[in-house]
Amino acid sequence: MGRSRAGSGPAEDLLIELDRDAGVPLHRQIEASIRASVRAGRLRAGASLPPTRTLAACLGVSRGVVVEAYQQLVAEGYLASRSGGYTQVAASMPPAAGARTAASTARPAARGAGIRVDFGYGRTDVSQFPRAAWLRSVRAVLTTAPNDRFAYLDGRGVPELHEALCDYLNRVRGTAAVPGNVVICNGYGQGVGLLIQVLVQRGARRIALEDPSSNDDARVLAGAAGLDVVGVPVGPDGVQVDALQRADADAVVLTPSHQWPTGGVLSAAARAAVIRWAKRRGAMVVEDDYDAEYRYDRSPVGAMQGLAPDHVVYCGTASKTLAPGLRLGWLVVPPRLVADVTAAKVLADRGSPVIDQLTFADFLARGEFDRHLRRMRPVYRRRRDALLDALRTHLPDLEPAGVAAGQHVVAWLPPGLDETAVVTAAARHGLGIRGVGPYRISGGGPGGLIFGYAILGESAIAEGVALLAMAVREVRGA
């Protein structure tokens, strides 16, 4: 066993114990030791940690081992990277139940204390948030914004953000957005809630959702609003249009550019058929474009809103691209709904915070958003590739689905391998992972697992798949 008091200065009493015979990767041991010190209060908020080279030399390990440990703890929220390469204990403690980002706390079923690797979905690597560039935009806003921008607005948001979003969305997503049809909201959850409220007021009785689909936004809000919720089956290429046409729905919520969770892309022919259905019925298509900026092996598919702006509501958010804690979302609404959606927004909260809107507008106009996305795409691509490589090595009979995009992958289980049993066994082996089953509306369908990889380093991904392989062997041997 190796023991070292590493560094000098504020963190000179940092004690890291390594057991090279334990069979646990060294970076995991470093993570566990630092994590325990933070939780116990031995490392206080703001304390500086030794540089990675210094700590690596003291422990007799490669610098890459320490870098991997620090990166994971930054992603979990225990540490924070500062300009100049310094690493400090974060100002606020993450949830004690496990290493999770703020984004994951909105998801169901918190991970247990014994979880070593968590493939929880819907999490963005907030450690990569472009703080310096964002701060430049904050300073510009506070210096130059007109005084009247800080008064009550009309509820849709600030004109600067309407214009910046339209420029961006029309250029990158192929929308047909005009500033007068944009409503700023506090993330997708509020946006789809406002839309459901307006649709009910206008006489809607039934809403169609993809099956499977997320169960923490539209499904819950639609049910609470009294709408009849019907699931429309999803195939390899997204929602099955013939089933939608039989659903007798007044609206449908789709993720056409990257179906959540299965990863399919709705074809051009299917998109045209959905739009024909909407026009014929006078129905509304709600397009959730939640992660369209992340494409790794092909050009993005344009938004449906650009094909039929009078029948499609475009929903976007900064949660997957920047950070969910910003609570920034936007709707591009057909002209006939703008007044009603705006009135619902005003009634809800009088409008979203102005400084954040102006900051994001400046951030977009300066090209910083484009630069951030260019920087993050290869990061997430490497993590996705690491996941697929590990699955091929340890679990070749699992079938990854969907296109190379986003921040998660679904893999279908082979026949005879029970989804619930695998998820339960995985937890016993220290792995957090979710099955597809809980997100099905009608039940049935093949078993599958959802692998969220956005906040995991490549070695953690490999370790997690190895743990899953142990769990699968246990289930097969039972």
C-alpha cells in the first residue's frame, strides 16, 4: 500500500492512500479518497488541490491517472477548475446520495451510495461551461444594456435574444423563425407546459406522445391538464406515422431529429406525412429539438418547423448545450398562438430573467455558442466511441441503436435477458443504469438499457460496461 501527503500550501495535508493490490483502478482510489475528504469536511470549500503533476509525482503514478480523477470529480461537482489550471474544492456540496450533476437531480430514482459508475441519462458536462466567455457577455450587458430592458417586458422576452435566436436557428437548424414569434421560457419543461395549457384552452382533448418517451415533462403535464395521453409506437426511424394517423389526437410531441430514447431520425417522407396529418386535422406538432447540435458522423437534419411554421411549435433549450441550471428555453410559435402563449407566460411568472437573456443574446451574437459547440462535439464523440468499444468488447450481443448523436445510447438486450433483472443486478455490482421499460406508455417491446455518457471519462465508461458484463453473467447464471 502506498501513502502520500501530497502538495504544499492550502492542500498540503491532503492524504491519498493507494492499494495497488486492491484490483480497483488507481484513479478510482484517488477519486474516492478526495470525495470522502470533501464529504467529511477535511477539504473545505475553496481549498486548492495540488497540481496534477505534483500529486502524480508524490503518489508514484502517471499524471494522466490524476487528471482522470480530477476530471471525474469536477464533473460530479466536488471540484471546480479555475483559470490558470488550478483545481479547488467546489463552493457547494453535490448530493450525498451520489456523484451527480445538477441536471441529474431532476431525473427519477436517485442513485444509491454504493454506485461506482452511473450511466444516468440527461446529464450535461457542466464542468465544461464556458465561464470566461459567459462572463465577457455579462460584463458587456451590464455596461451597455439600455435602462428600459430592466423594466417589465411583455412576457415574450427581450428583443435582442429574439433576434439572436432567429439568426442562429435559421442558420443552423433550418427554421423559419421570425422575432415576433419567439417566446422565451424557463427551459423545455415550462415551455411545453405553457403550450399544453394553451392547447387545452383552445379545445384540445387528446395528445399523442412517442412510445417510449420521457416521462418527466409532457406526459405528466398533459395528464395533469386533463388531456387523454396516447402513445404512438416508435420504430428504428422514429415515430410510426401510420399509427399517429389512427391516434385521433389534437397534438403530437415529437423528437424527430434524435428520438428520445431510441436515437432514430424521422425520415423526410415521414416528416412530410406528419405535416400533412397536422394540416388535415388542424392539429399541432410540438417539436422537441433537445440535442440537435450534437451530430458526430453526419450533417444534422433540419428542423420540422422550417417545413410548416404554421403547424409546428419549435422547442429549444440551453440545458444540453450549456447547462440546465441556466433555465433558458425558447419556443418558436405559429402566429395564431403567440398572444395566448405570451399571456400564459406572463401569468406564470411575468417573464424570464432579463440579464440572463441579454447575456445569452450577446453570447450568441459573438459566436461564442458556436465555438463552445465545436469544442464539445469531439469530447462527447470520444466518450460515445469509448462506450461502443466497451460494449463490443464485453457485451457483443447487446445491440446499440440510433445514429451517432447526442449524449446517450440505447442498447437492446438479446431475447431471454430480462431488463429489470439486469438493472437490479447492475446496482448490486455498483452500476447505475436505467432500462427502457419505465418510459413505455403502452408496455411491451424489447428490453433495452439507456447509457448516458456525457459526464463520464473514458476509463469510467469502460469500468461501467465491465460491471454491467458481470451483472449480465449473474442474471444468465441465475
